Amino acid sequence: MSGGSVLVRGRAHPMDRPGHVLDWMLIDSGRIAAVGSGEPPGDLPGSQAPCDLRPSTIIPVLHDCHVHFLQTGLMDLDVDLGSASRFDDMLSLLADATSRHNGSILRAHSFDPDLMSDGRYPTMAELDAISLVLPILVKRRDGHSGVVNSAAWRLLSLSEGAVGVGLDEVGLPTGTLRAQAYTTAIRKVEGFLTRDERVECFRRAAALAVRRGIGVVHALAGSKEPSNTDVELLLEVQDELPIDTVVYSQMEDVDRVAALGLPRIGGCLLLDGSFSSGTAALATPYADREGIGVLYYKDEDLTAFFRRAHERGLQVSVHALGERAIDQAIRCYRAAAGSETRQARHRIEHCELPSDAHIEAIAESGISPCVQPTFELLWGGPAGMIEKRLGSARAARTNPHRTMLAAGIPLAGGSDSYVTPMDSLLGIHSAVNRPNESERISVFDAVGLFTSGAARVSFDESNRGTLEVGKEASFTVLDDDPFDVRPETIKDIRVAALYVRGEKVEV
């Protein structure tokens, strides 16, 4: 649509208010110059050669507000265990991959024992039976635990005394890694990637976003390791990518982030772990195992970090699933920012098990949760993983998106890719069709999670998120209308095209 004004025709949901539908938009220099319903005036610029997208449906450009960007691209390069429905199938996939592998370590992802008929973690001995020479790392789907063979144990210089290392009855490592031990292992493994491999991961992740109709990704990059330069690398190459990235630097070095000119810090800075790995910080013990999970920060350390970031004008984002972690995030944000928390729009990622008091405090403080509806579709409902871990009473309270919206809390939507697919339409479908009917939300609110709400959480609502005059002409074209189809078929809608600032994006 370069070189002058272009009239775009097609049924469009601008997402500025429920029920509002447009029939045309006038685009000039990558921005929306005029909109309207019915037949456009015949004298509009660009009307002689319109871009006719009928009978497709247009919505504001889809966002994904929580993507582990490098790791999402890395999935294409690693072994996918997601198709394994039995334990032996998973071992066979690993054995086949080992026979063809020529790298320094074999990485496998999407292992999920809760979705396998005879699922359990493999042991170090079972992985050693596949290879004693090639290091093997198997990552659980949730990204909070995994298993290594003895070659990987040695390569990564792991220690039996590290927090999260699984030990057998005589004190020998089982190969299972959780909590800090797993985080340490992942950082070391990702440290083996070359610069070219990292850039290729970014490109693959961006290409996947385009195929899913996602034009804006909140890209979580880097780590707390001073030597990690993924943030700098992503900033260097982001203009070469076909989508826009909103970069969240997952480090605590406020000075370094400020020097890069970024207005935000954090992402998946872990206050706790996950339900599936048994490391989310609960108020009472898990239903199917001992313990109440892990808090990774002391209050005084977290508050001091929040205060340093807030005083530099940075929006902060942290991962918190369980009640204790959510409580800690709220408490420390308030201690660090006080009445300015609302203006700062500090984020809580996931926010899966808030109490009624937490919901009230989040609404009062103006904290911005970023939620992942697909978690409930995959692991919620009767006999699902969440119910197994938490019991039925607590499982009925997880991810209370309808309750949070009713309390006036603005929500943004994300996938947590690589944990669930980077697929915002699937996220919309999940929010509308989740097993717990009392927390289902409307199609308008669900689309809003990934459009208007997503733009707001990154202070971008004046530029994107709705289709209004003056805003970017960035939009997603669908082959069917999510507001008209049967709700249970939303996930089957095909992305027809993606436009960013008026230009069609191709991959």
C-alpha cells in the first residue's frame, strides 16, 4: 500500500467498543486516515483501486504479550517430544534423534508426562542407555524442570548439592532438575549457541508469528547472567524482522537496561515456578505431592530491585503463579512504587491463583496482569493437570479472567511460547471455551486480550490495539469472523493475511 492513499474494504471489528463494525478504512502513509460503515464516499482518495479484502474479516493486529523469543525459534532446531503419548514413544524419538545428531548436546522439548498415558520423568540411567557419550537434555513443556543424562551432567558441571537436583535414596543424582538447578542448566546450554544460531532463532520465531497473524510480539530476551547479550543482539536485528518486537530484558541490571534505551525490564523473572513441576509457591501444600513450592526472592531483595527500576522510570514485569508469589509481587510493588504503581503499569505474568484479596489489591494498585488462557484449555478441567496438583477446590479458582475483568483489571494476553503455541487465535478460543464455564469471557473481551489490552500493557494504546483514525494501519485478516462462528470453532479460523503499517507481510 505504498505510494499514496489506499481504500481497504472488508468487514472490520475496530475493537473500540462492543458491536461496532466497519466496512472500510482509508490508509495513508501507513496510518488510518478515515473509517466508515456502509458504502464509502465515491470521492475518497484511493477509491479507484481499492484493496478489497471481502469477504474476510479484519481485526486490529494480533499481539502475543509473552513469548520466550529465542526459545520459540529454538524449538525448530530441537527434538519435539510433544507427539509422544507413551513413555516408550518418547524414548524412541530421542534414540532416533541421537543417531542423526552431530552437535555438542541434544536438546529435546515439550516432554509432558501429564499428557502421556504412562507418563513419568525418564531417569539418568534410561537416557544413558540411549547414549553415554552425547549429552542429552530433555525439557518439560512448562520450562521449569527437565532431565539430563550423565554426559550432560558432566558437561554442565552440575552438583548434587544444588537446589532442585533430584537424588535417589542413596544420594546419587536421578537426572531430574527443578528450580535453580534447571535454570542454571538451561542458561549453560543456551550459552553454547553461536551468534548466527541465535539470529536464526529470532527469524524463525518472527516467521511463526507472521503465519499466526501476529504482528506484535512482547519478546522476552536475555537472562540475569552478565555475559548474556541476547537483548543487545535482538535490538540490533529487530528492524530486519517482519514483525514488531517489544523487548523485555530479563535481567536485574537496571543501569544496563536504561543505557540501552529500553523503558521496561523483566519478563519471566521468576518469583516462583510452575504447577506442573510442583514449584509454584502455594499457600497450602500440593494435593499430589509434598511441599508448597518455591519463592526465589526475599522480599527485601525484590523490593530493592523494583525500587531501582521504578526510580529509573522502567516498567517491571515478573512471573508469579501461586498465591505466595502473587502476594509477594503486589506487596513489593507497593513498597517500591506506592501510589505510582498505577501509572507505571508494572506487570505480573501468569497470575494464575490470585485470592479475592489479591484481585482487589491488583485492581486498586493498577497492576497489569498478562494471562495465558491456553493453560486452562490444555491443563484445566476435571482430572486435568491443574486439578491433580491443586485439588478441585483450588483448581476452580485458577486463572479467574472473568472475575478479574469484572473487577476492572485490564488484562493482556500471551501464549508463554514455547510452553503453549504462539497462536493468539488459540488464546482467544481458549478464553471463550475454557472448561470452567464460570470464568469464560466474551468473544469481544477475548479478542481484546490480544489487541487493545495488549497494546495498553506496553503503553502503546494511542498507536495500536484498535482501528481508529490516526492509529497505525496494522491489522490481521481472518478467513472467518470470530464474532459470528460457533465459539468452539474459533481455533479453526485461518489467518488470511497480516498487514503492518499498511504493508502486507510475507514470509
